[in-house]
Amino acid sequence: QVQLVESGGGLVQAGDSLRLSCSVSGLTLSSCAMAWFRQAPGKEREVIAAMTWTGGSTYYADSVKGRFTISKDNAKNTVSLQMNSLKPEDTAKYYCAAKFAPFSSINYKGISDYPHWGQGTQVTVSS
């Protein structure tokens, strides 16, 4: 049974930082490509950050590049998203996603690429 559980969201002010965490079970994280998506009300879900199975290659959306950092701890089976300099535009529900993809050098960025998803955690940034 695969389970992803996000945590760390909350209400913050513009300029603040948050660190989201995704606890993964039922999968060996070291063999998975991982990603963070977000979805604001009335908008499509979009990829924010992604990484390959080794963590050696990452992708960031232009809107968050330089502010957000994706990382993982294989020993703890957790994936994190460090979010700095938060803006009101970052307000959304954030989702963790996983794909079994050992030896793949691809930063998967599509919703359909990921068969495993968490329930999401809300991030609200006030001005």
C-alpha cells in the first residue's frame, strides 16, 4: 500500500518561509522520481518542482525558481519543499507526487506521470 502524506502548510505573511514535508510509505524513495504540485482555486494543478530518482537533477517552475528547493531523505523516506520569500501568488494547496522510475534521467512534470499522490496541504500567504 502506497501512501503519501503532506504536512507543514499554514497561514503566513508575504516574505515568510515554510517547509513542507511529504512522508512516503509503500515505496522505496531512492527508486522514485518525485514532484511537488500546487493548485489554487479555479486554476489547474501545476508542477512546482520535480527531481529524478537520484535527486541529481531537479526542475523548478519559473514562478518559484530561486525561492523553492526540493529535496529528499531516502533513509527517512521523506521529501521536502523549502519555500522562501513567499508571495500571495503562492497561495494554493500543495501536493506531493511519486513515480517509480529507477535509472530515469527525466524530470517528470505532468500530472499523468505520477500514479501516487498525497492529499495535499494548504499554504496561504497574506500580503
